[in-house]
Amino acid sequence: MQFSMVGADAQGRSTVVSVKSVEFPHDPQGLAVETLWAMAAEEIKAAPPHAKDSHWMDLGLADGALRWVMWRLPPGSTSQMHHTDTVDCQVILAGEVTCELGAGEVRLRPGDAILIPGLEHKWVASSEGCTLAGVCRGLPARPPA
């Protein structure tokens, strides 16, 4: 399993800024926990750089609101390039999907996780489709374009 973190490059384009292997340490009690990502409350207040432009998708989440979602991408389907006012933490449950970014892409398989902090991306499902689950957290509203 791997965890991919999306961030912005020097030109402000979305890109993969880190990838780490998820390895659960041996725990004699039977519980193994791996922290994928954590953010202090004050860091969340920084809105992503994009304005509400033609790629903006309104998920209807107010600042601080949470939504836990699960969705299925049909085989071979492609979403539009988009960005939101949310931090999205996604886990691939079944199938495979490529997350295309402004500068690059990452292929995700079952068990892989990705964090997208309101930056541009689109989903391209494999020939078998893909099922994802995740939590979206609302960020402060963006200015109009």
C-alpha cells in the first residue's frame, strides 16, 4: 500500500509531492496504526490558490464541515479536471484508477490512499472501474475568478 500527497509545484500546478509506503509495525497487542497525514487547525485556514473558475466544483461543504463518501467509477470512465474547497482523503477499495494532476499523475490500487488539498485533479478509471471511499473537509470559501 502507498500514500500519495498532492501539493502545488512552483508554477501552482497540482503534482505529487510525496509518496510513502504504508508499513504497519508489528504490535504484540494486535493493533498496528500508521499515521498517513495530520494537520494542525491553524494550517487548515490557508485556502488553496485557485479561484472559483471553470474547473471549480462546489461540493457544498462549509468551512470545517465533514462528509464521508464512497463512490464507484464505471469501467473506463473519466471525470472532468476539477478542484474544490475541500481537503479530500481518499482510499481505493477495489479496482484501479489514475489521478491526473496539473503536472503528473499517480496510479492507485486497492489499499492505496491519496490526499488532495483542493488542487486540480481528475479521475481516470481502469477497464475494471474503481470504488473509492474518503472524507472531505470543507475549507474557507475561495474568491470569485
